[in-house]
Amino acid sequence: MVSRVDRGPVANWWWTIDRYFLAACLALMGLGILLSYAASPAVAERIGLDSFHFVERQIFFMIPALIAMIGTSFLSPRLVRRFALALLGISLLLMVVALFFGIEVKGARRWVSLAGVSIQPSEFMKPAFIVICAWLFSERERNTDMPGTLLAILLSGVVIALLMAQPDFGQTMLTAGSWGAMFFLAGMSWMWIVVFGGGAVVLGLGAYTLLPHVAGRIDRFMTGEGDTFQVDTGREAIISGGWFGQGPGEGTIKRIIPDSHTDFIFSVAAEEYGIILCILIMLLFAFIVIRGLVVAMRERDAFSRLAISGIVILFGFQSIINMAVNLHLMPAKGMTLPFISYGGSSLVAIAITMGFLLALTRQNPERRMSASLKGAGERIPVL
């Protein structure tokens, strides 16, 4: 047991960490392993792999993910910014590399192979992008000589251009939506909000017009015509589960869902464990988002306030998109359910995202008070 009188780094971490956030993240990780047992064996057998191939890999990736989350949570706000800057630079570079030398899957180049491991750089770009934009927006309040807002706008343009070039319209929507929410929270004028809102509409219309796969997904969602097998099967699995589910291992519809272990794992949860478990999952996501926004409202430091808000909004938007697709409330997006869907890049990236959140929400009154007292009097931006 860690004593309160112990002043070591581990003891300090334990007594300052937000244990509610930590418990919620660990619960989602545990559910990810549980649902991997339910969703992945049928997929593995269908493609000629060992039944528990994806389960074993999910557990394997869970170890570095847990280390990344805990390790990142030890960082101070300044180190969070520096780590995010390095992560953003590496991620953007790898996204450019992916466009030319990446692994092509279904016409998209989103992955690069490093030491035999496939990595999706855009997953790691998202939390780093949010943290750096939060810093740029916060500098607008502290230092009027630094064009923080302009730099955040230019950076968002670079990120969106790279995502559209892959192409990855789902991640573009997620990243742009999270950035837009943070832009609003940063206190920008309504004129800018209208301008960027109009830009988002133009971007959406352009994607529908110029990208056939985007138009196809939207048309299938609106009309119900074409290849809607996976969406229809996922919805049928949810309905068949009822309130309490068919029971562990008793689901049958899950066996024919192509992406049951990734994008449609929420449907598998509903079929085997029922709507009750689905509500629990949604409550865990909602708890993290709502608690994060409440904590952010109490923050005196502008950077921490915006970064915490941006992180939980990003986390919440991604979970909403995945669950909405499973419920046929949105066109299919290929978006993972945080901590629960199979995928090494997604799992580790989400763990880093939550590590940022845990680091920025640690209870340290002295740091927060000093940041507040420095406030507008500081004119040199410190990264």
C-alpha cells in the first residue's frame, strides 16, 4: 500500500491521479478483452487462422497500451506538450510516407510497416494534434504577439489535407469536428465559427462529389440499396440479443459479420450480452466525457482547460460514431470503438490519449495556482 507520507514519484502519482478516470479506462480495457473472445474467433477461423489469434494479439497489444497510458500519465503539462509535439511531427511524417510507400488496402494508403508491424500514423496524430492546438489557442490568451490561432488553423489544414489524401473521410470528420469544438471553446468569434462551419459543409459536399466510396456509403445509408450486408447484419445481431443477450458464446449472427472484431464489436456485445451491457459501455464513455468537461470547467490554466476538453471530445466523438454506425444511425465509417475494438495502432493511440488526460487532470493545486498567477503577465510562449 502506498503511504501518504511517501514523497516518491509513484506515491505522488497515486495520490494525485484521477482514479475515476483510471478505473473507467481499465474497465473499458477489460471489456475489450472480454468482447474479443466473443467477436474474433469466427473471423479468425473464416480466414484460416487459429481461433484465438486475434484474442492473443489483443492481449499482446494491451500490455504496451497499458504501459503507454500509465507512463504518459506521469508527465507534467509541459512534458505533455513536448511529447505531443514530437509525436505530431513523427505522425505527420509517417502519414506522408504512407501516401507514397504505405500499405494499400481497398484503395486507401493509411498504414506503414515498421519492423514488420503495421502502424496507422493518423491514430497517433489525433491526440497530439489536439494537445498542440490547445497550446496554440491558449497562447492567444497569454501572448497577443504570437499568432497561435493562425498557426492552429494552418496546422488543421495540413492535417485535413493529409487525411483526405489517404483517403480517410471518417478520420477527417472526427479530427475536424474535435478541432471545431475546441475552436469554439477557445472563445473565437461567431464570424469565424460560421466561416469554418461553411467550410465543413463545402468539404463534405466536395467529398461526396469527388470520392465515389464516400458517395456510395452515404447513398447506401439514405436509400438502403446496394451492399448493406454488414450494417444490416450488425443491426440484426443487436435486435436478436434483446435485453440480456443470447449468452457468452451463444451468438450466431456474429459469425457472418465480416468486421465483427473491429468496427462492429458493439453489435456482438449486444447479441451475446444484451442491451444491458451496451448501456453500461455507453455509460462508461459518457462518464469519461462528462467528467472531463466538468474538470476542464474548473481549470484555471487555459492550456489544460482546452486540452482536457479537446481530448474528451475526441474520445466521445469516436465512440459515438462507432456506436451510431452499429445502430444504423450514420453511414459506415470504419471507426474503431475506443479500447474495445481490435487493432494495435488504435489501442495504443487511445491509451496515449487517455494518458494525456490522466496527466492533465492530476490534482496538483500548487501547479494550477502558479499557472493562474502567471496568466497574462507572461509574454514568452513556453512549450
